[in-house]
Amino acid sequence: MSYLTRAASTLENPPQTEPLNERQVQNSASGYSFAVDCWKRLDRFLILGSEGGSYYASEQKLTIDNLKAVKECAEKDGLRVVNRILEISRGGRAPKNDPALMALAYVAAKGDITARTSALANLPEIARIGTHLFHFVAYVRQFRGWGRGLRRAVAAWYTEKEPERLAEQVVKYQQRDGWSHKDIFRLRHIKFKGQYQAIAKWVVKGEVTKTTPAIIKGHVKLQETTKALDAAKLIKDYGLVRESVPTELLKDPIVWAALLEKMPMTAVIRNLGNMSKSGLLSPLSEAASTVCERLTDADLLKKARVHPIQILIAACTYGAGRGMLGHGEWKVVPQVVDALDDAFYLAFKNIEPTKKNFYLGIDVSGSMSSGSVAGTFLSPRTAAMAMAMVTARTESNYYMAGFQHKLIEIPVTAKTTLRDAIRITEGLPFGSTDCAAPILDALEKKMNVDTFVIYTDSETWCGATHPVKALQMYRQKTGIAAKLVVCGLVANQFSIADPNDAGMLDVVGFDASTPQIISQFALE
């Protein structure tokens, strides 16, 4: 090949270190990808957050970059931002609610009058528990002072709840982020009447009167209790939760048995290790049967807004038989591990198999091994594997492979347990990033692929062919109108999907709706 021919070929098909067209931008790895707009960045921030940072950006930088996207969206259409926050938060689509609260706080402070009014009016919808309220107050105070609208909104958070529900909140969530209910009551001078006033007296002065709600009275009695049997009775009689139980009593299985009777679904998932350590959760025990039954109840999971990532964390932690920080060990109940595996898939939106052919490409390059997803201990590559397993469990026709600068075989099938699949993925070698590798692999092996799903951070750079160009080549040579879905696992501004190509779609990784969206797109 002459130098002129090589030059012409490079012009037509440049490497990933050069732009394919004027619409591409340089990514953090010095390769070229497409920039996603501020609305897609908003979605990524609301769902993935920025806690823990990424391979290329510290937590602070990633957060600042995402807040710039929130600001841009708020300036364009603040009301749309509020509605999007509501949609994602209400639907339980995000692992954590903090990004939604941060974005809501920004709009409540900096949006136009319509957006600010809507943001404050919807505060109880987003800040559903006391901890959420403390987070919101801490965030909003970074952007504005205590104006009349904010005072009214915070007061409404308390006064619009039924007294019993409010009493439960002030008992269970007493302080966070340097804020407590007492601080808010004293600073804002909220005027309470009737039973609300009795709640406020206990919060501020510790006074218990005839009109004090029963759960507060029970909480006070439990603080003075030293015997497990007495504690269990109080828990049952007053409907008390774990946060009310003195630490020394949480070692007794009798106490945990009483708590389990009405324990919320999210608390069950968080406390599997604690219940096993106490001896309550053991093989063939009644408690184990109860826990497994609840974990595999799709309606309970949906009602409690349990996000798949919460279950994934529990599966990894509980199955290891010890806490992530090495504090405490327990005997693992195999049936509970199996139930967690089932619960993970049940927590996603209903997914119908499409009977299409899928190539699931999992980015296992170096940049996917650092940072965290939604502030958890899960790396983007771990999250990518878990997301791919959802499609593998749903679809009968799929091929799965890992990629970096080359393809890596992943010995995983739909019947592989979730924890084993993650362990296999974590053990794969690192490498540079070439997001075109799965498509070129399918072309070389003459695979009939209807939809490529690439789980990545889009920081591609080392390939000789751009992913977009590889897909065009695949379509031309096979005659298949193949589609590409890019599942973004980091809240950055890049995607390998061309927004001008109707056959390409960019979705947010670990959105509880993502597998369903992928299936629907494959059928279009």
C-alpha cells in the first residue's frame, strides 16, 4: 500500500485518537467520542451520582462537572428538571437519593420562580425520610439563605404528615450532616399544634406528655431497658425499629426476631449479616424462610422502592460471610444467597424476552476498575457485569465477552450465580480501551447480531477504528440493520453512540429501567 493510499484510508477511517467528524470531542483518555447533552448528563448524575469519582476525575471534580450540567438544564427549563427528578426518584430508578436532593436544592435556590416554587412544593415527594430532609437542608444552604418559601416548604414537610408517621420519622432519623430535627425546629420557629406540639416538645426538650405518640413513649422506655425479653416485648407492643434498640441488645436473636416481624424491606436487606451474627438467621430456621420469602416477593420489592444495586451489595457482602470492612463474621445461609440472586433480577422493571440476537460487550479496561458506582464499593466493571447478567437471564440468544484493547473470554452463562459472575469479572486483567472490539469481533466471526450492548465509560482511545465506523462496516458487510446500545457506567459527558443515528441509543447504567429500555429498543 502506497503512502497516498494509506493517507486516503486514514482520512476515511481515522484511529480513535483522531476525530471521526466535527461532532466528536476529545475524551479524558485523549481518544474521541461524542458529547452527550446536558439532559443526558442530568440523568447520569441523578442515577449514578458522582460519589467516589472515576478513573479520570476526583469525586470533587466529577461533582462540580455534573452540577454544571444541572445548572445548564435549570437555566434552559427548570420545571423540566424538577419533573425529571420526580420521575427518577419516585420510580426508584436510582441507587441513592442524594443526587436528586442536590439537584432539587439547586433548582429551589437558583431556578426561575416557577421552577423554585415547584421544587419546594415537591420537597416531601423527594425527601421521603428524615435523613433525606437533612441532606436537602445541608445542600440548599450551600446555594441560598432561609427565605420565606424555604421556611414554608420545610415546615410543610413536618405538618403535612400524619402525627404517627412524623413521630416515627423523628425517632428513627434523629440527625445527619450536622443537622437534627431540634436544630430545624429552633432555627425556623415552626408553629405546631395538638399532637404535633407534643412531638416537638419531645424533640426539643425530651418531654413526654399524655398526648405524645405511642412510638415515642416506647422508644423512651426501650432506652432504659437492659433485658432482651423486655426489649422484644416493647418492640412488638410499640412497633419500634432497629434505630431505637440500644447497641448491647442487638446481639440477642430474641430482639432481632421481634424486629423482623415488621421490618421494612430495605432494613431486611441491610441487616442480613447482623441477623446471622446474632444467630437468628441460620439454616432451616423459620427466620431464614421468612427472609427468603420476602426477598423473592416482587411486589414487596417494588413497593419498598428497592433498587437492584442495594441487593447486589447485599449479595456480595452477605455471601462473603463478613462485613466489607472486616468487622464481624457470620455463617452464610445458602438459601438466602439464592434468594438475593433472584431478588436482584426481580428488582428491575418487568422485562419481556425479545428473541433477538444480542452481543453483550463488557468494558474491563483499566478505567472501568477505578472509582465507584453511586458511592458504593462496586467498580464500573463490576456493575457492567451485573447489568449484562440481567439481559443474559432474560434473552435466550446472547453472546458475552469482555474487552479492553483485545477480546477476553468470560466463562459466564445465564445460570452462573451473580456473585460468581462478578468474581470472575474482577479477576480479569486490565488493559487499554477499544470500544469497537466487540463489533469487529462479531464481524470477524460472522455472527448474526441484532443488537450490540456495550457497557462502558466511553473513554475509548486505542483502537484503529471508531465504534461508529465499526458498526457501519458491520451493517454493510452483513446486511443486518444492527443496533448499538451504549450503557454508560460513569457520570461523565461522553458516549460512543452517535446521537444522529436512530439505530444507536445511550442509556444510563444501573437505572432500574435500563434492561427494559434495551429490550424495547431492540424490538423497534
